[in-house]
Amino acid sequence: MAVSSDFGFWKRGVGGPEEIFGNLAEGDTSDLVVSPDVLRFREELLTRWPDVDDVLEPSQFDLEEEPDDSGKYVLLTLSVRQLDYLPEILDLAKRNGLVGFSGVADEPI
């Protein structure tokens, strides 16, 4: 059984969800568009579940180098315990009009 599960979320990008997710895993965000909806999603995640700060990308450190990335995407590596949050996280993403990809299910969200 997997110890953690990866989920990526973004507003708009060039390419299919699987391709974008793969690029994110490589640290390539050039296909993504900055959106205030992604920023809002990120802030709501951290407000509701402060413990996801440790499993959320881009990290504060990453943002020092690429501040725009905070509005491009959110990548979560959820522990088994944190998977309980997933239904609400997916609902939050939907309310913000985000799309995404599940690395575990290997399918678009």
C-alpha cells in the first residue's frame, strides 16, 4: 500500500492533465497560467488543514525563487492519515474552478 498519494491542481495549462502533472513532478511550470483561484485554493487549504503545509508544493522555499508559482499550481503529497481530507479538498478545488490529476489513480481529477 502506498505511504502517500500525490494530487496536482491548477486552473489552466497547455497539454493534457497527465502531461501537466508529469511536468510538475519535474518542476516545470511553464505550461501553467497564473490564477487568483489557485492562490485562494492554496490559502483555504492552509487555513483549514495547517498540517498540509509540510506536504504542499510549491513550498515557501520554492516561492522565494519562483513567486508566481503560488498562483499556478498546488501539488499535495498526502499521507494515509491526510487522505481523510481528500473529499473536502476535491470539493474546494471544484468550487475554485480548478482541474487536476491524481498520481495514485493515474487519472484526471
